Amino acid sequence: MSDQQTVDVLAIGCGPFNLSLAAMASTVDDIDVLAVDSVPEFRWHPGMMFDDATLQVSFLSDLVSLVDPTHPLSFLAYLADVDRLYPFLVREDFFPTRREYEAYLLWAIDKLSSSIRFGTTVDEVHWDDHAEHFRVTLTSGGVQSELIAKHVVIGVGTEPAVPAALASNSLAVVHSSSYLQHQPTALEAGAVTVIGSGQSGAEIVVDLLEANLRGGPAVRWWTRTPWFAPLDFTKLSLEMTTPAYMDYFHSLPEGTRDRVRGGHWQFHKGISTDTLDRLHDLLYRRQLFDGLAPVQLRNGVEIEGLDALDDGRVRVRARHRDTETALAHTADLVITATGYRYREQPFLVAIQDRLRRDSLGRLVIANNHAVSSDPALADRLFVANAEEHAHGVSAPNLDIGAVRNARILNTVAGREVYRLPKHTAFTSFGVTGTDAEDVVPEAAVPEDKTSIDDFLANSPTASSNTQLTALGLEE
């Protein structure tokens, strides 16, 4: 092995969250961050990089601005550096395109080149009790080395999730994450089925419907959800993606958190109103054409299985949930827009028995995003976008990245490196002592029925019926 390198923080994974960590640490003199990733170069969701697709969050949800808007690696600093600040101003749209956001991230990566290393795989993470640091085994270019890290932040992102009923070895079944790689095949197919009704599924259906108008494939869009629901991005609902709600959610018991999370599905499975409008417009326009391949949208459908056919096509079997009617059809290509799941972290095997887990086997995460562990590892191991069960709907959102990394860096430094925002929502999520129920003064409530009658007889403002009802004593 080569000579050991020592860093204050090793960030595993180079997605936006750990890039934010490296960016925020770049202006802190006494915190050294190295971010590594096994991929050879940075790409941000290439399979869904439609030319006109936009972020669903403001440009302020960049790597740094929601904690330090004066930071040299902000999105506005990027626009100024590439001389697009005025065009962005005149555009009058807070939501950058995905291509522009990827360009911003690549710009930041270039500025952070000494702190980022691609093509580097983390093999094992060990804890040295005597030296009180992590020993991390890395492989890069076929060469293995060891690195010493005082802290580790895991931000390995997610991977495509495919339910068992949709699992298939057929080449005619692809996940939405790789749609654009398969787009030519999809647009030339006779019939394409999209399963899943979130934003990704909707954007793919838009692409297919535009092709359908040009004489392209038949399109089926099947989803289990009861309707094609919009993302609940109304202003007060968005307060549930703020640090205020994140702190409140974290304070709840595990069982309550799991129950509450079930009601947050429209933050993940909903569709932007712009996309829904575009979908309806395409469906309306195609009524004016004759001879187009058929289109079907069907909700409330439970997929029961996929069967690969000898001719290369796929048979889709399902059940209509409201009527229990069995359904089936055949498609040339099936696209599963079924979301993502957290990646396994085999490099943690050596320290697994030192980490605390909840009743469902998930890592217990503290409010500062540290993994709960035995005392030796306290505030040494952190996670990014792997704590939705502990921090709620905020965890995967770009909105929360800078705040999460400020908390991590403050913990690592043992001081307030970054000031955390305190007023982030108008909604009161928790209950405090000042919220106690008002108590009626004792002197105003008679002690027995006789005194009640006397009280009512002398009341100048209401009948006995009204007063008894107001006191909760009606018979």
C-alpha cells in the first residue's frame, strides 16, 4: 500500500449533498474534506436529462446559499462567473433547468478539484480504538491504499428500486433512470407501457405522447395510486421541507414517525402541475388526429407480474384494485418508473456491530445526522440522504443539503462554523408549554346543580339551555 493520507472528513459519494459538504468546508481553514466516488466522472441523472426539464426547487437550493448566500460557490456566483447573470434575471424563473444545474455542479467540481477524487472505490471502513480514527481502504486504478479519516460522511445516494412483481430479465423491461439511453427503442416500438405515476413516469409519458402525435407508439400508463396526483408544493405544505419540520419530525417516537411518513406520499409520488397541464394538452390535441396509435391512462392498478414472451415482448398482468378485475396486455417495451431505494453499504461491515439500529433494522440517526453508535464513534460517522425515516420528507430534498452539512461541519469543528437558520416556517409543528389548554377560572363555574340554577336565573345574557350547553352540562 502507498503512503497514508490523513483527512478530517472523508465524504463517500460525490452527489450534490457531499459536493455541498466539500464546498462549505472549502472556506473553513481547519477542516480538510476529501470526497470520493467510484464513478469515473460526474453525471447527474443522465437517463432523465430532458432538454427542457427543470428543477422542482429554487436556485437558492444550491450547494451553499441557504446557509451562506455570500459563498463563492453559490449558484449566483456560477452565473456571474460564466456571464449569464443578466439572462437569468430577465428569464424571471427561479427554477433552473436540470442541464443548467448539472453545469453548475460541474463548475463547482472544477473549483473543488483538490478535494474530489473520482474513480475511487471505498472497500472497507475500520475504526482504530487506540488511534481514535477511521482506517479506510480505497481502490483506485487497480491500486489499493489506506486513508486515515477522523470523520466519515456517507452520501452514496440511491439506486433504482424495482418491486418483485416487476422483476424481469427481459431486455424489454427498463427502469426510468435509464430511459434516455433506451429512448430510440421506445420511440420506434409499437407499444410502450409505463408503470408508476411519479414525476419521472409523467415526463416519460409526455415524451411518448409527443412521439404518438407524430405517428409513434401506442402508450399505456398504469399506476397503483388512486389518481394522477399533483405534487403538493403549495407554500404552507412546503414548510414541511424546512429545518423546523425536520427537527419536529426527528423528535417524534419511531412508530409515530413511520405512521406520519405514510401521509407524505405526494411529496414523492406526485407530478408537477406544469407536467400535468402538458400531459392534458397533449391528450386533448391528439383528439384532432385520426389513425394515431391508442393511448390509455389507468390508475388504481396493482401489477401482479411480467412475463417475457418468445417474440421478445412482455405480457403485463395486473388487477384493478377497486373492482378486483384481472387485466393483461402485451407491450414491446415496459418502463418501470418505480422510484429508488437506499444503496447497501458493504464497506461498513467491519463496524456494523458498533452502530445502533431501530426496531426495523434501520440506522438510528441523531438530530445532527450522526449515526448513533457506541461511545467511541459518537459524532464520527454521519449520513446524507439516508435518514428519511429519522428526519422525514426533508432528507432527500436539495432544500436541506446546506443546513445538514452546516450541522455536520459544526459538529466536526466543535464550534459554530456556520450559523444555522432559526426561523424557517410560519407553521407551529410541535407543542410547547405555552400551548396548554385554557382553563376556565374556578369562580365562574358553580359547584353543584342548585348553584347552577341560581347562576342561570341571574344570568342576563342567555337562556338556561344555551348556558347549560356552553358549560358542557346539558341533560
